[in-house]
Amino acid sequence: MSQTTSHQAFSEPWARAWADQLRDDEAYRKAAATWEGSIALEAHREGEPAGAVFADLWHGECRTARAASVDDLAEADYVIRAALPIWKKVMAGKVDPIFGLMSGKLKLSRGKLAHLTPYISASKALVRAAARVPTHFPGDDAELTQASAAPSHLAPTSSAGASSNQIAAPGQRHYRTTSEGGLDHGLPVMGLWHKGKKLGVWDPRDIDFTADLADWRRLADIEREVILHLTSLFQAGEESVTLDLLPLIQVIAGEGRLEEEMYLTSFLFEEAKHVEVFRRFLDEVAEDRSDLSRFHGDNYRLIFYDRLPTAMSRLRHDSSPAAQAEASVTYNMIVEGVLAETGYHAYGSILERNGLMPGMQQTVGYLKADESRHLAYGVYLLSRLVIEHGEPIWRVIEQRMEEMLPPAIGLIHELFEAYEEMPFGLELEAFTDFAMGQFQKRMKRIERARRQSLDDLRREPVRTA
Ligand SMILES: [Fe+2]
Ligand SMILES: [Fe+2]
């Protein structure tokens, strides 16, 4: 850096130096071999424009790069916008670009996220090339410090979790419900419990699949194959979340959080019914008893055969807040939030749009409602952990999200790549856009906990949509 001239970020000479780096970059060329389209990166500072660059990228080549004109910004296939301190973190390798987009740190103001997500390696190579350009950021050192510093009023309230709530050793147990304490109806999680008791009691055996069977028999082979594929992902996913939830319930019970544990009993009951209803569909509609694990690709296996069970079973011997946060991010935010909820949303809408399988449509309605409560609990749990244990837990959450998002998005791509033409008008965007919107909403909610107290959390009703 000392021998080369440093360029101001997002200036014309910076753009040219970036293009030079890309031209010599074998890793980028390979990762972006199928990439077509121009991209503009736009920086702002306190809402004011702070520079933008435009690059015309084609099949691993950077055909041109320059400071972006107004026309470039209007015509680029993709425009990514962020505050200067965020760009600085991206270029320092502290924020992964695709994670930045998913979490809303970087905004995609033109273009579809679904088109960018297969290019995780290419986007990293683009950023690494930018990071090799000696760069200075105009007067933003103070901003960066500000952006990354932890709010000072967020010291953990207790390092031991709910100290007043801890379960006593056997023999010295104190029962809260036979004392003045009673049940704590002020806890927001009680709202989920009450909803669960009313809405989570549908019976998988009551679903009428008669019309579904008739529809199934009329479908084309490729249509049946895609539904079977999706069902195999849902089925094993539901089995996995049923098998893997118990250690979390045990940890919560061990901390004496009676109300949360009460809600979690309905949570597990619902997951068990989800397993049952998909198996009924396979047995009675698809009439398929073959080994459906043939549909489970690499990303699916990484998540459901390894990361999820590992994170959940860690809780058997490690009940630390960090282990709880890692488990909940994997289970609630990734598996339920990005995958299950998104899958049900897209699946339900294609059935509806094509007027197909009314029994399954009704089922998806139930599944969505149940999952929205599960997710609300995950958001509540993670917010509570952030409030109780402060920034170290927030960092665990962010890091785990960053680790798990690429395989989660990869799994969605895996599904689409398996078919030359997707039937039913199924679109990749329907999955990724919905996943991104929901994910951002929840991340924002959890991030808000960094500035909140337990009393604030208590006053907020738990939202289920
Ligand atoms: Fe489920
Ligand atoms: Fe769930």
C-alpha cells in the first residue's frame, strides 16, 4: 500500500484500478464464468451521495469500469447501495456481500436478488479484488467506529440468564404456581401459548385428500416429480425439527422458564403433526414409498443432516447463551424462517394459482399459521438472549446467520437447477424475494433488542406474521 497511490473509494481512478485487479483475477474469472450484466455500487453518507462506480461484467471479464454517471445508475442491471462505513466493512471482508444484501445492510435498488445469489463466490472475488486496490475513504474513520461500536447502555443484565428464574436443585424446589408468583401472564410468550391452544389443534387426519388424489393422477410426470421433490424436502425437514427440538426445551425448562416451556410443548406437538400430515400425503395421494432422499442435495444434506442436528444436540451438554443463540438461529431463523416458511408460501401459492389439491392447500394454511408462531418464539428467544447477554450474543447471531445463509439460499437454487423447466409457473424469485423480506424484518426486530431492556421486551406483544 505504501508504494502504490491510494485512490478515493468509488472515484474514477479507483474504478479503473478495480477493473485492473479483476482482469488479473483467475478466481473471479472462474466464479463469474456465466455472469452476464452490469453492476453499479453506490455509496452514501448521511443520506447524501458519496460516490458510485459502474462495471460492465460479462462471463468473468470486466469489460469496463468507471465512476457511475446518472445514466449508468439508471441503466445498470444491478444497483447496490450502502452507507460508506458499510462499504468499508464489506471491502475489509467483515461483511459478506450476499449476507449484506439478505440482511438489508446493502440494498439492492435495481435487479433481482435471486439472480445474484448463485454468485456467492463471484461476489466475494469481486470484493476481494476491490480490497486489493489501495483505498481511502473520505473522512469516515469516525463513522466506522460509530457503526461498529456497541451501544454503551447494553451491558448484560445477568451472565447467568434468568437468575430469579433458575430452577432449584431437587429437594429445594420452589413451585411458583403454588406461591404468590403464580403464572406470569405478562410474558409475551403466553400470547403464543394461548394462540397455539386455539389454532394449533387441527388434526392431520381430518384433511380431506380425495380431490388431491384425483388431481395427482391427472398431473404430468414432471409435475408429479417436482411435487414429490418438494414434499421430500418438507417431510425430512419436519422430521428433523421434531427430533431436534427437545434439547432446547430441556434447556429452557432447566432455567425455570415455565411459561416458555409451556409454549414449547405446543411447538413440538405441532411439528409432530407436520410430520404426520406430509406422510399422509405421500401415502394416500402420491402413493409413494420409495426412498425420497434421492432428492436431498448437498446443501440440503449440509443443513438437515449436519448443521441443524449438531447445533441442537450441542445443547445437551452446553446450555450457554451462545449455544442457545446458535441453535435458535439455525432452527428458527434459517430452517423455519428462510426455508420452511418460504417453501410453504411459494408452494401454497402455486397450488392456489393452479387450482390444485385443495386438501394440501388447506394443510399449507395450517402449516403457515403454526410456523409463524414458531418463528415468533425464535425472534423472542433471540431478542431476550441479546438483551440479557449483550453484544457477544449479537455477534454469535450475526456470525451464524452469515454461515448458514449461503447453504440455505444454495438449497433453493439446488431445487431449481434440478429441472430444465419448472412446471406450475414456479419461480425462483417467489422463493428468494419472500425469504429476503421476512428475514430482514426479523433481523431488524432482533437487532432492536440491542437497545432494549427486558421490560421493553415484555411490553411488546409477540407478532406472528
Ligand atoms: Fe413444521
Ligand atoms: Fe416449526
